[in-house]
Amino acid sequence: QVQPVESGGGLVQPGGSPRLSCAASASILRIDTMGWYRQAPGKQRELVATITNSGATNYAYAAKGRFTISRDNAKNTVYLQMSSLKPEDTALYLCNAYASPYSYWGQGTQVTVSS
């Protein structure tokens, strides 16, 4: 079993560049894909970015060019570097670890973009 734990959220000013971290309780080399998702109040959960165990990345349109997903296998951690944040990026950001056929979710870290 894998337990993702997110950190790095908080109150950020528009244009800010926070970095979110997702630490897994097991080696991420055993995980097929890790990803970041987000859920804003009253909205459905949506994909932000994913990274496979071979390093292939995928981004949602809203994240392309502003967010970067990366991984540190030695630390069993995946990062989401965000930049040029906008108020509409305000959401609970959740980390997912997919190890077929199982999918594990963290509790999330809140990012609020406001001046």
C-alpha cells in the first residue's frame, strides 16, 4: 500500500510560484504513474499533471507552460512547481499514486491565490 502525503500549499499572491511536494510511503519506482489533481469548491476533481515511472509527463491545458511536475526517486517524492498563479488556480491539490490496479489518494493541500 502507498500513502501519498502532500505539503507546500498555503496562501499565495497572484503571480506566485509555490512548490508542492508529495511524499510516498513506498518506493515510487514501484508506482506506474503519480499525478497531481485539484478540486475547487463546487467543481469536479480535475487533472493537473502526471508523471510515469519512466519520466514521461502529461499536463492539463491550464497547467501547460506554468506548472512543472518532477520526481526524486531517491526521496520517493513528486513535486509540482507552479508559477504565474491566478485566482482561478485556487483549489485543494491532491496527489495520486497509481500502481495497477490500485489507486491511492492523499488528503490534499490547499492552495489559495489571493492578494
